[in-house]
Amino acid sequence: MQKPRIHTLGVIMNGVTGRMGTRQHLVRSILAIREQGGVKTKSGDVIMPDPILVGRNEEKLRSMAEQYKLKRYSTDLDSCLADPNNQIYFDAQVTSQRSAGVSKAIKAGKALYCEKPITSTLDEAMALTKNAVSAGLKNGVVQDKLWLPGLLKLKHLIDSGFFGTILSVRGEFGYWVFDGRVQPCQRPSWNYRKEDGGGIITDMLCHWRYVIDNLFGKVSSVSCMGATHIGTRIDEAGKEYRCTADDSAYASFACDNGVICHFNSSWSVRVRRDDLLTLQVDGTEGSAVAGLHKCVAQSASGTPTFVWNPDVENPVDYFDGWQDVPTPQLFENAFKMQWELFLKHVVENEPFPWTFLEAAKGIQLAELALKSWAERRWVDVPQLRV
């Protein structure tokens, strides 16, 4: 029996010392892939990622490399890009620094994979997209929520026709982020400074764009109102600072197929729902509510009859009559699943539709939502083309 061919891919991981870069991309994705023996392809070959940790703090990089038993780390991005063995450039830096690193990687001819948003502005995102496409480089953006178990179950219901005609979607996302006075803030302070690229509209509407586009219909217009509910917070050095970015967003989206979506996103809300993210989808033949992991559904035939009477306490338990959607498969970490698809895209040219152009669409929606908020009106969402 012929032994499988091993494709060793050098992966430059820039900005991986951050929380998301370390936990989701290094530990739960790349290292997990290595521990399982690589990614098997349709041809029977195996792809083995070989990461090199890149950042500005050499001591921190050295410590991480020792902790995870890795030999390669560097503070010199240029030398990493010059090494032909490094075939993929991954960027998880803060958004404001991402464009410079990606531009260097494009000139070096590397395959490109980035956290979202890929830049701070649509103009920058489209410039990177056009440059990457013109150079013939494979490119992709993290759109992890599409691989959450709850959303995969929801997609299964959609594909099976369970909903009939989908009418509307209601999304609730968020949790209480402490201001640092009583308990430490769970998010970095730059998230709350507009001048540093912060703001929940810029952050979360990039997610909602790909979720809506891939599951419910193409977004055609947006109406949004933002708010900075918490005016001051305590930063990592223990100093009070003024919050200049929005910490909550209340947005409605119209889709080209008539579906109406409304998403509340907030870092200033206390959770009393099934999960930190819940999506309720209502259709003519049934409804479902999906969280990060679970999904429950109620068919038209199982829908109870409700009568509005505020003078009598209703004996109905509104959580009855919903059925758990079974798990059709073993779900892995969402970031890891997309990493495996991108690695197979690079080596064997398997389809990977989550490109820089899709990332630009998310930034476009965020910018138009900010415009809607400023002008207090609905704003159309034009189609983007390279």
C-alpha cells in the first residue's frame, strides 16, 4: 500500500499572541490539526501545517513557543515572508495593523488567510482584494459562525425545507462587559475607542453579513442605530478612559428575497436567553431557535393556539412544544473546521468561497450601518465586484 504524501505548509501566524489568535487559531486549530496527524485530502495525501509565530515581543513569542513545543518564532516579518517554505500568511493583528502585513504578503506571493475585518475601511478592503486577485493568490477570511453546531443544525432545517417560506429572523447577541471598576473588563480597551478601530457595529455587523448572506438571503438594505451606553471604562493599566465607540447596535436588514432580519448586538446587556447568541427563524411551516450549540424547532402542526388576555395569568409554558434538533454529526471547533478547508484549498484547490471579497462585504455593511445611524434612515447595500 502506497504511503500518503505529506504536504508540509509553513504558516506565518502574525498577531497570534492575542487572545483570539492564541486560543482559537493556534491551540484549537493549527496545533489540534497537527495533533490529529494533519488534514487528509480527497487524494489520500496529508497536509501538515508548520507554524511560525510572528509578533513584536520576542520574549512573549519565545515563551509561547516553549509552552506549545514549537521551534519557530520571529519578530522579523520580512524574513518570514522571504522564506519559500512559508506558503501561507495568516493575520490576527488588531484591525488597524492588518492592511500593512497583508500588503507585504501579497507582494511576497503568499496565500492569504485573515481574521475579520481584514481592514478598517471598505476602500482598503477592496484594494487588498483587487491586489490579491490580480496576483492570482488564494485568499480567505475567517467566518467562523457558519460552522457553529447550532447554525449548522439551522442550515440543515433550511436545506430540508422545514420552514416553508422564511419570513423573518431575529438575532440577539451579547453579554455584560464589566467596566473594570468592580470586575476586570473581559475585552481589550481598544474595542471601546473609535480612534483605535473599536465599536460593536464594525465588529459584529461583519459577522451578521455573512450569516445572513449564507443562510437567509442577500442583504439589500440596512437600518441601524448605535449607542455608547457605558461612557467610561478602566483600561489595562488601571486608568479611566472615555469610551468613544459604540457598545450596542440595533439593526434591521432587508434581504433581496423579502426576508426581514433584526439583530440586537450589545456589550451592555445581561443575558436571559438560551445562549450568548440566539437566532429565531420564523417560516410559514415552522420556526426554530438556534444558539451556539443547540437548536430547537416547532412545526406548523405543533404550534399551540394562543389567545391574548392580559387579565388572566396564562398557564401555558411557552418553552413546551419545541423539539431539539438532533445532531447529525460530530461537530468540531468552528475555527478548526474552516482552517482545514483553507488548507485543502491551498494544496488541492478545493472550493473556498469565503474570500477577501466576502470580507469586504462585511465592512461595507458596517460602514453603511454607521451611515444609516448618522443620517437616521434606511440605506441600500450595492453589490460589490472586484
